[in-house]
Amino acid sequence: MYTFCFILCRPKDWYSSQQIYDPVFKTYGLGDLQFTIGLMNDDFSGPAEFTSYPLGSIIPIMASVVQKTHQPLLLLLEECVTATTPELHPESTMYPIISNKGCLLESVSSQSKFEPRQKSSELRLSLQTFKFAMGEEVFIHCKLLAWDPNGLDSTKKACHFVKGHG
């Protein structure tokens, strides 16, 4: 369901005897958004064929939000953790990958990075594998956020460390 808000603005010198004026309106949409995230092949052109990666290799991950008729939105990964369980529990062994409202922690000590954006509604991440729960299945849990690109502040970001630049 979408709700539209219309605001009519009249010039200061507008009189009721005038017949023509130009209304100004703003619209916004409310409704369900469809988020997706998944493992991709090396060039991000399709889903990964395998889900097993050797230590030190790059895992291509793509997240997106389907906007349909919604206003343009910027997709962000607010936080991600790896865990040894498909559902997060207090007793789950976890390791943070993205925290601090969108910063890729793994980029400090590895070649992990956010790839350049192709669309505002899509985010590509190249995550270098690391030692965590060796020999066990590992699950990646992420909190996705879609935001108005015109309303960003310091808590809405997708950042990674670049060696020599910070």
C-alpha cells in the first residue's frame, strides 16, 4: 500500500480572482520492500555454483532491494556477522564482519572491500575468507537497510579501509 502526500504552494501575490497557478507537490511511498542477499560467481553475473571457499579466497556477495514503484533508495549493509548456526542465538559463536553502521572491519587486515556501485539499490561485497570455525559450516547474517539517498548522515554508510589511505 502506498500513501501519497500532496502539498499545494501558492505564490505570495496570488489572489482568488486568478484562475491558473502551478501546484508544487511532494510524494513518498510506503510499502513492503523485497531484500535479497546471496553468494555470487566471480564477476557478479549470477549465483555462485559452489558454497565452499578455500582460506584466503574471495567470496563475492551481492545484496539488493527491489524498489518497484518506490522512490529511489540506497541499500546499505548496516552490520554482518559470521556464525556457526543458521539462526543467531546468544550461545552462537560469532565474528563481526561489518559493524559501526556499515564499516567493513575485515578490510583492515585483508583484501575485503565494497565494490563500486552499479545501482543505488544494490551493494557488492568482496569478502576474503578468514580463519573462523575451521571445519564447520559458517553462516553470514546481515542487517540490510534501504534509505533515502537525500537523507544520509554519518550513521548511513558503506565504508572499507584502503591501505595507505585509511
